[in-house]
Amino acid sequence: MSKHGESENEYLFKVNLKRRRSIWRTVLLRGDQTLDELHEVIFAAFDRYDEHLYCFYFPKARQGRLASGKPPKEYRSPRGFDRTEVFEIDNRYNAARARLDDLWLKVGQTFEYLFDFGDEWWHEIIVQGIEPSESGGTYPRIVEKRLPSPPQYPESDE
């Protein structure tokens, strides 16, 4: 850790839409930032405006079930829409407490992110780089965008 309490690592992620892999973003975060902050920068990078619950899956949701026979680790959104709803989150899998440096990420590793359980916006996230962080700069940040974002709610054909 640096003297300011910030991580000495920065993580470069490529995030693509699973159903439209040609649409992707690269984002950069510090290692002391959380999966919730990764969600927030992806939300902004894909021009979304309406919040929904989300999960990150390690390893990928389908791959994790097939390889080990048990479900993948599921880091969840810390927010529930109805406070009376039973929405207890095991703090080990709370996205707001899961720091990137604590996830043992490796370059080339992939995992999944599901945004909006109703419309199911599935994303594949690839760890493209882990480097010593530069002094200064704003984190998290969007580094690159490829192709326009599809609308969060496509227009119906009615």
C-alpha cells in the first residue's frame, strides 16, 4: 500500500457485451477499489441511466457450474430495492466490500457480470493488465469505447 492508503496496483479490464462482443469498453481501477466501483464505471461506460441489481461471477457462471459441479462465487450488489425484502448479503460476497487486490486476479482471467436480472445484460470481463499505479489520475476511469452502446431498454415493435 502506498503512504496515502491507495493501492500500488491498477487493473485494466476489457468489458464486452456477451451477445454483442464487438461492443466493448476498457476501464481502469485501482486495487483498493471494489467490485461495486467496477459496476459503477461499467454502468457509466455503457451509458446506462436506470439502476438495477447486479452480480459478478467467479469463475464464469456457466463455466463454474460445469467444471466443479458447484456454483461460482457470486458477488452481489449491496443494494436492495425494498428494505423489507430479505436481502441479507454475506459480507464475503458483498460487491461493495470486495476489493480488487483481494480477489487474486491474474492477467488473462475472465469472469462475468450480470446487470439487470430482468433484461439480463450479460458481460464478459477480461483482466488485460495489472501494473503499478501511476501517481495521480482519476480512478475509476473509462479508457476506451468501441461502438455505441445499445439502448438500456430497446424500443418495442408495437
